[in-house]
Amino acid sequence: MKTRFFSLKFVSTIVAFSIAPLSCPVLSETQHRFADRPETAQASPQPRTAESQEHRARLLSLRIIPEEISLWGKGAEHSFLVMGSFSDGLERDVTLQCKLITSDPQLVHIEGNRRVVATGSGIAVLKAELTGRAATASIRIESSPEKELFSFQRQIGTIFTRRGCNASECHGGVKGKAGFKLSLDALYPEEDYRWIVKGGGYQVLVAEAKEPVNPRVDLKRAEESLLLLKPTLSVSHGGGQRFEVGSGDYQTILEWVRKGTPFDDPGAEKLRAESIELYPSEAFLEMGKSQQLLLMAQLAGGRKEDWTNRSRFSSNNPDVLEVTADGLLRAKSPGEAVIIARTPGHAVSTRIGVISRVIPNYPRVPRRNLIDEHVFAKLRKLQILPSELSSDSEFLRRICLDLTGTLPPANRVREFLKSKDPQKRDRLIETLIESPEYIDFLTFRFSDPLRVALSATYPSTPKGAEWYYEWIRSCVEQNRPYDQWARDRIAAQGSEGASRHFRPRLAPDTMAEQVRVFMGRRLDCAQCHNHPFEPWSQSQFWQMASFFGRLAYVFNYTDYRYAVVDMTTGSGMSGTGDPVTNPRTKQVVQPAFLDGRGLTEEERQDPRMTLAKWMTSHPYFAEAAVNRIWSFFFGKGLVEPVDDFRSTNPPTHPELLQALAQDFRENGHDVKRLIRLIVQSRTYQLSAVPNETNKNDKTNYSHTLPRRLDAEVLLDGISIISGTPELFERRSRYDAGREPLGVRAVQLRESDAHACRFLEAYGQPDRATVPERDYKPNLVQALHQLAGSTYTEKLAQKGGRIDQLIQSGASDRNIIDELSLIAYCRLATHGEQEELQKMIRARPSRQEALEDLVWGLINSREFVYNH
Amino acid sequence: MASSHHASWTSRGGNSAVGNKRLLFFLFWLLPLAGAASTELRAEPQLVSVFPLGGRQGTTFCVEIRGKYLHDVSDAWFDCGDLKARIQKIEKIETKEEPAKKAKTDPSKSSKPPVEYLLSLEIDAAPQALPGAHYFRLISPGGISNALLLQVSSEPVVLEDQNSTKAAGEGQEIHPPVAVNGKISEAGEVDYYSFTASKDDQWLFEIRSAGPGTFDPVLTLYQPLGSWLDPKRLRRLAMNDEPNIYSWNAPRLSYRFTKSGRYIVAVEAFSGVTTPHCAYQLRLVRTHDSHTAEKQGCYSSPLAHNSEPWKERDFLRKLDTGRIDAVFSRTLKAPERSTTAVTESEPNDEPAQALSITIPALLEGTINRPGDRDYYKFTAGAGEGFVFEIQTPEQVPYQFMPKVAVFDGKGEEIVNNVYRKKVSPETWLNLLEPKTVYTFAEAGDYYLQVRDLTSRNADSNFSYRILVRKKIPHVGEVKITEDYINLHSGQARKVSVTVEQEEGFDGFVTLFVENLPPGVQVFPAAEVVPEKTGDAYDVPNPRYVPKANNVTLMFVADPEAPPCRTPYTAAVKARAVVGGKTGELIVAKQILFMVVRPEKTAEEKTAPKAVAQK
């Protein structure tokens, strides 16, 4: 095997062609120096500091959150926020700067300029004034009940949540901590009550408590209860001191124990929160500024309450934004952070931006469609200017790679760059989206999440994989509505291609995968225990798994085939005829949806189709679909990972996600239409060259972030530029054949059937589970670049591109241009031409010099990345 | 024709241990014969492949046959008299074996493999030769060979031009209707053929191979439109790849062209798996010209002479009103009443709408819409045994999976045709059965429900025929693996026969062998039945599986038995014996039989490996 050694001088001459392993995702300035300039001019206003801007921005309006405040009984309190909209487009928390008055001080008074406190009952108005602007909110004070009902979750669970006792890293973890288990955020108060009052340890797959079963409360000597001794650090406690003896929380628990540890008063279920909302739902803070959070709970009984002081707040990025226990945000450095608020039974999150500098006279950025509306609106709030429109070269390379996974031939590049047609980008999109290469590439894209592999189909033979692959391909080719794909796959029966992905004995896994792929939620954890981060219980998991419990295979020996059917009874997946049981409770489980609804008699006739219809009509479905398809074009989803939607993992652009999902739903789940919408957007077509305001932005699509090519696309690209197609040998034990010459890597059906070291080294997944591609550089890649056959023999191949170019008698200049057009979709710059020609002439062998040139090209970041 | 030699013996239903001690003596007598076997025994010719795969009716064409021990082949055998052949040439093939490498991977195979030969055969196909597949074999002093298939076509036949089939955008030009003989010689090879079609033409594309398991071809139809990225890119219009390699099914496409123009059809091996023997015949015929009557996708034997053996359990066996007569021919009784043909009449989705039938009845209907269920009502007496036989005449069962279930008057399902077979302590296999036997415990009215096993699949060709009849104890399938035997003079050869007893048959089954070569006798033999170990889970369910007895036949050639120049077609026949009365003779299997000289002559031992032209 040939190993390539270069003179440092030669390599350094290929200015744009870095030989470094793929560790730096950002294009070098040098490269951009040679990039074509964008054709649209855009204002480049000078950013100003936040401090200077705030003084200049005019207050346009005020609003009070919430607009309607309800209070129950004398002494009841409720926080509020006063938000001011300013002429610079920002909304700021001006609560403390406002003059606040109430219409009836006898009914309600204002405390600390932040909350109202009831002193009577009736209706009043809260008014906020600032620099000539005013806003009002109504206050309704109901007469208080004689005695507030006791609710274990509300009173005791709140303490656990607020003090972090039931956090996932403490007793709220899967198995609890130090033998004591609490449900995450008091999600399952009955279970918490059991572990506290009856005692014992939690066991994952057994419903019985683990010995010793000692209560954590002492009814005779309430002060001696472990539940008080531990958090006050009166005895050793791994979690340290959570509250002090005599504090409010201490007293609450003490009183509860003294009263005999009741669970809930009759009617207390009305006090459970049905939903919670965090305000402001969106905020952009200037560095050094503060914002108070307000958390509202909608109770089952109809009340709305201020639960800010019943919540625990956390920031996923305290270096950018920190949050106090009382919900006060402090902006520390530019960027974004997710703030999570947890209350008993619920968690909610919001994404808050911190602005570095305010841009005066922020320009109007041209918008093409709803994507641009949302993305650019957010960029404006973040005071980030989007990059300019990509050059034709950038666009051409990007769109070809994203829609077809291939590089355009040199003549097409010339043709496109030369064209003056103002509609040429849209025309090219249409051409590519109707091309056979698009069918191949979209099939390849979907073959990852839908898992086309020998190990993922049943029986594990190439025939099964072929049928399954052909089903996906036909969906792409016919542009079948995506909800129909999903229904076909979830509810597949008979021997149709979609049914080949069902494997035996795996009803729970099958269900979890369908939910993950089509609803973007990961329920897997709930198979063995309640989900540690989300409100999915183990029971819910098994109820959902039960939809697949009757799935069975029926064989016939007439032609040695099998069909997937739903038997009338039992767990067909194992063929035992046993009903599906919850492994922990050993109880028989009937199918029920995630929302808890069971099946009607009619629905029971075809449970998987019923589930498929429910899933595809659920809002989660369209969200998950558009998020996944979005990721095909931006390298990441609006929620990332694309199949990990969680209340604690919010989307970067929630409104955009909703708008795309709605558009997708309203237009018949048309994949091609969605893709067209995405690639026609200015957002997609922005340049990868950053500006001063967006160079640190990695989440808001202010410029194109270079994405490393998928292993298959990279190999195909090398095959194209070297003019040597790859030969793919199959390594399956069933068929040791070879793909026809000219088959591209993205056309390979199964990901685990071919012996190709290059694909392995560059992160081709085996699809044994729903894959997340690995784009990290590694040592094997570096070695492969130096000595691998793809980087050596392929370039020197007789009849390959270099050989052909030499035989054609082309000049060095023309060869350099030709190779540059293929690799980068652009002509070599003047500087590149001069240096490279000089170096080629200086080498004793023209063939070797050109091989080295191609080697440099295919190892450059400009080639390895889609940008 | 030599004189026929007959032999016979009897198998008793339900008694697998024959226990005839005389047989043991017979076995002792055989032992010295077996020991006399020499390593210098003549080897029978072995056929590996044939190319091209066939020719046209009324023409003379040449084929090359690849195989082992072909050096002294003297004649060819065909399954019909309309094909005759002359041997043109036999030559040794220089193989590229790597003995050292082979020995390293498989020490047991370190000895030198047999030499391979290429035999050229000139074949005359009479004008009346039936189109379709024909079996042929070769005959040498070592005996008769295994069979390969040869296609006879009614359309013109051309040969692949290896130089032009490899160019994807162009391909070899052909003019349908035509049959093209080609070969996929290398892994990953694709053969392209181009042709012109007019708007609204409907063509049938079909690939035939040498037989099941030999080569798994894939058929793809393209339009050479090119793409913006690649002017040579072919646009796929249709593809057919049969889902398994075990069936007779040939990839077949029926395509109606919506535009006039040039098209390309490609042939390749599934997953690029191939051997040097992967010959195929690609047929392009107008759909209405096709001599194959089957609808697209329908499973059928491609044999020109379709002499299928008796089938008890096969969704494709023909059920008609004469089926009962055929069943009775395998026992002694005569039919009590004739079969009534009943055609379904919608609406019949509910038991209340069931069509009343009189037993025996042949039901015909179609599951033509999702969720369609057809009900029929019949009466059964207590203790009466019924049989439900199912045929899917237009669809292979993997598409239409007919579930036939019987419900009682309370709506309880009491029997169906899904056999839940336990194959391990924890694993069950669901098998869709074409025949179900059931004895009713109580007298009353019952409802037969027919539906697709899935809840959603349906089609106008999901048609069924169901024969509902009372049990007729009879001789079922008589199974023999061998279809040819080469017996050396003075030697013996064991043949196992499995006799199935259907629907409670408890009589005797006598077996006969007719038309054996001179000097060959057949004896019943006993052999030690290995003790059955394992769990009780593998006890077959008599509702779906018949009882079966194994009989061992020992064919013995007298040391003086003269060698055969041509094969004898020996017939193994069976006859039911019940209550001392005998039934009709049933042909169980025809076996080509040859007696061969056991040892090579001194001349043959020193003969050159390759034989010159005949």
C-alpha cells in the first residue's frame, strides 16, 4: 500500500487545502478570502453597547403579566411582571422602575413593587406607569375558604421539589439515593407517600419494597422523623443541609407528621396542577441586566396560582445566564441558556438569549418564507445580523450535497456560475428535487432512522433488507405523505416491505422505536422504571407496548415466506399466547395511549392501526417530522438530538417549529414541499462566512455552519474527483457478492453488509439501534488519510481522472481549474493557480504532482465539509 | 425395453416398527456387498451448469454443459421425445484452483478436486416441442446424471453479446418478442439490453434460470433519460426481485409503456452474488402473447410437462369437484354423494348472512375489500370428522393469506387453519395450513368464516377455493427423495419411503416397484430407528399433520447384472389395503434407474483426462 509523503512546501502551497484531521468545523479566513462575494449588498451598521442603547431606546408600551390576577382569601399573594417594549425591538423587565398603584388599596396592596397581597375580597385594578406609558391588570379576590385543603403533593411534594430532594441526581434518580426513593419532581405522590410513611427501598423490577422496611416518619416523636433529621443535617446526610430546624419547610413537615401523615384531604385533587407556564416565554437580556421569572399553575379545580415560590429554577448555562432560587435571571455573557422550572408534577423550560451589543437601525433582512420570518425575527431580538447570501459556488455545492449527496460535474458548475438567470437557484432546486439522485439520497437519509440493516430486519437476510429498503425508496419516489409512511411502518401487516423491520420478541423495543422515530420522544427508560426526566410512567410504557403484543409471524411452506399479522390474543412477538404484562407489577396490561385513553371495542380489532392513526394525528408527529427533515439541511434539529423532545430540552425556535409543523400538517405531510420550503429559504442559503455579530452564534442559523460530510457522501465525493468508482464487496454470510461498479455509497441498502474500512472509519452507523452519526475525527481517519487505499491507490488509478486529464493534454492551469470546480464548485483563485502551477512544474513527475494536488483537495476542510 | 421386475411389500398404518426379523438376515446378507465397495468405483456424471439456457422450437442449437465426470458421456436424456441431442465435443477445463489456500481453510478438502469438463451438445428441438422448461441429463458408463433445465421458447432466441451488454446507457439492442440467453459471470456484473417500445405497449419481462437455488436474478426496467448530474443516469421504471431463492418463481414484470421510446432492461444477480455458472434466459414478450397463463406474480411450476405428484397440503394444488374422487382413489370407499359447487354471494360478512351449504361443497369466493369476511353455514353431527382444504388459485399465499375458521352457534371460534407449532420450549411457530381436519364434539349448525389473515389486505385476485368434506381416511403423499439411481453391479442402495396416512387411515399400504433393470431386485429392509430424544413439545398436531410411516427399500443389483445403456424408468407404486381388500394402484414416484459397471477398466484408468471430439 502506498503511503503519501509530501514536501511541506508543497502542502502549504495548497492554501485552501488543509491536511489537518477534521477537527475544526469552521472555514479558515484564508479560504473565504478566495470565496466568491455574495451578490446582495446589506447594510452593515455598527453595533453599540447595550448600555448606550438602552438610554436611547424609547419605551413604546407596557404590559403586565398576568393580565388577570386571581387571589383566594385574605393574605393571598401573587407576583407580577411589568414588561416594557422599546423602540430597539427589545422587551425589558421594568417592574421595579414602574410606578404601581391599585384602584382599591382596601382590597389589595402592593409589596416590594413585585407582588400584590389581598387584604379583602372584591375586584380591583393594578396600574403600572413609566415615562408616560401605562398598563393595567385586573385583580379578583375571592373570599377565602375556612381552611385550605391538605394535599401531600402540594404541601410536602413542593418542599422536596424546591429543595432539590427529588431531583434526578438525588432521591429522584432511577433507584433513588441511599435507599430512599422519591419520584422526580413529586410526579407520583402516592409512591412518595409509600416510601416515606411505610418505608422500604425501591426495586426496579419488583413491586415489593426492599428490606428493611422502616418508616421515615416517627408518629410518636415527630421531631425524630428521618424526614426532618436528614435535611436539617441533624444526622449525617449525603445531600447536606436542605433547610434549617424551625424553618417554614421544617414546620410544615413537622405539623404533617404530628397530624398523623395524612395523604390528601377529600377534594384536594382540585389543587393539583394540570399545567404550568413560565413567563416571560421568551426573553432577550442585555449583558448585566436582570429579569424576574413568573411561574403560573393552572389547577385542576380551575384556579390559576402563582407558583413561582413553589418552583426550583436552574440554568443549563450559568456562564451565560444564572438564575436565583427565587427565579431572578442575571445575564452574564452573550449567548443562550435554557432555564428549567420544576414544580410538583411538572417541569417547563424556556430559552433566554443574552445580547452582547445592540445594533442601532437594525436593517430589514430580506425574507423568503416563514422560515426566514421566524429565524430573522429571533436574530433581531438577539441583535445578531445574519450573514450575507451565499455565493453561487457555495449554494451550488451545498444544494447538490444536501439534495443528492453528490458533487456536480465541472461543466454543470461552469454553466450555473455563468448563468445570469435570477431564478437559477429555484430552477436548480426543482431540477435536483426531481432527479433520480434525490430519490437515492433521501432514501439513504431515511434509511438511518428507519434502520435498514441486516441486523434490523427479519429474517436477517439481504432479501428482508431489500424489501424494506424498496418500501422506503418507493415512499420517497412517489413522495407519499409522511403520515402514510408512518402508518405503513407502525401498522405493517402481511409481507409488504414495511413489515420486514419487525423482529420477534421485542414488543417493547418496537414500540419505543416507533415513538422515538415518529414522535421524537424517548420512552425507553420507562421500560424498567418511571422515566427519570419526563412524566412517562412504567405503566404507560407497557400500555403502549401492548399495542404490539399481538403481533405475530405466520409462515407458509408453500413458498417459504412469512407474513406479519395481529393474532386475536396474546403476545404474538414471542408466540407464547401470553398477554403482555408489566414486568414490575406482573399485571396484565391492556393497550392505552400515552394520554391514558384506552381502546374502544372497534379499535381493538386493529390495535396497531389504531395506534398509528393516533400517533400520526398527534401534534408530536408533525413536530418530530419537520425537526428531523430540518436536520438533514442544517446538520442539527431545532430540537437536538432530533428524537429527544423533552420539556427540559426545548427547541431553539419553538414558534418556527410550530409553524413548520402546522404547514406540514396542512399540506398533507408533503416531504418534498417541506424540503423545498427549507432550501428556498434565505436562512438555508446564507453564507458560511460569519460577520462580527454572528461569529459566535451556533444555534440561531445566522450563518451556515459547516457540516462534515457523511461517510458515504465523502467517499462518493472522493470517487468523483478521483474518477475511480468504489467497488463495494458484501461481507454478509448469506451472500459474499459485490455491488455493480458505479454504485455509490449512498445507494448501498444495508449499512452492515459491506466490507469498507473507509465508511467504518468515518462513522457509518450499523443501524443496530436508531443511529446518531459520529462526526468526530479520530486516529483511524488520520492514518487512513495518509496510507488508506482511498487516499492513495484511488488517486493513482490507471484510467482515473488524473490519468484522463494528463492524456487529454490539458494544461496545468486547466487541470487545476477542473479539479477545483469538481471539489469546490469554484475556479481556483489567481493566487492558488500561480502557486500550484509553480509547484507542479517543480516536481519531477507531473502524475505524482497532480496526485498530491488531488490528495490536498480531498483532505481540505473546504472539501470535507458542506458549507 | 428390458423386462420388468416387480417387488412389493406392505406398510401398516400407525405401526412404524415393522419388526420383521427376516429383514435382519437380509441386512446381514447385504453387509459383505457394502464392504466390497472399492474406491475405484465409477463416478456418475455430475452436471453443474448449462449455457445457453435453451433455444427455439423447430431449431437446432448448441449448449455447453459444465460438470464433473463428463469425459465418457455418451448420450443425453430429455424428459420428452421432442428434444434430441448429439455430443459435439468434451474438453477439460483448466481450473484456477489454489490447493494450498483451500487446504488451509478446509483441511478435509485438501485432496485434489475432480476435474471439470465442458461438454458441447447440439440439440434438435422439434417444432412441436412444448415451450417451457425441460429436464435433461447426461448418460455415461458411470450412469445417469442429475438433471438441469433447458428452456424451449416459441419466440426468436438470441445470445448475449458480452461486449455490448455492459454499457449501462446503451446495452445490447434486442427486438422483442425475443428470448435472450445470457450469463452473469462475475460478481457485480449487470447485463443491459435496449429495445424500443411504443406507447401503450404492454410487455412481459421474465428471467428464467437453471432452477431454484442456482441463481437469484434481479430484473430492472429503465428509461435512459439521464439526469442533470449524470447524463448517463438511468431512470428506474420498475423492478422485480422475487423474495426468496428457493421457489420456482422467476422475476417477472408486466409493464405498460406510457411513452414511445428506447428503454433498457437490466439483469443482475441479487446482491452481486454469482458463480461462473449463472446462466439465464431473459424473455420479452407481449403480455397477451405469453404462453404462460398464470397471472403476474402467481406461483407455478415452469415445467413444460407439469406432472406434479399428489399434494395433500399445498395452497396451489387444484381443488375442484373431482377432488373427492381423487381422494377416494387413494382408499377403497366410493364417494357417497357428489360435490356441490358454491359461489359466495355478498353480503355475507356476518354469520346471519351466511350461505347454507351441503357437504361436500366446493366454495369459491374472493376477499376483495379490506376486512371482507365470507360466512358459510353447515351442519355437523356429533363425532363427525370434517376436512377443510384450501386453494389460492390466483395468488401466492404470502400475499393472500386465507384464514379459515369455524365458529359454533355461540360465536366461539373452535378451529382454524393456523397451526401454532411449538419449536422450542419458549418458541412457537405459526404456520398457515392449506388443510385442517377437525372432529366436532357436538351436533349443530356451524359457521365457516373465510378472511385474509391480515385485517387490511384484499384484492380482486384474493380468490379462494375451499373444499369442505367429511373425513376420508386415505393414503396421503408417498415421499421419495431420489429421482435417479445409478447402481453398481453387485451393490445395494437404500431408498427411504415415507407413507402418510391421512384423516385416520388405519389400513395397510403396499408398495411395488415396476420396470427395474434386469438383475435388480428390491427388498424391504429394516434399519435401526434412532431413539427419539427431546421434549414433548414437538409432537405434531394431527389436525394439521398426518401420521407417517417410514419404509426402507433396498435396491440390490446382482453381481452379474448387465450394465444399462439407457436408463429404465422404474415406477414406485402404492396401494391401500383395508379389511383385506385392495384399492387402486397409485404412482408414487418415477425413478430413472441404471445399472453400471462397478470398476473402471484398466484402459479407462489410463485414459487421457480430456476426450477428443466425437
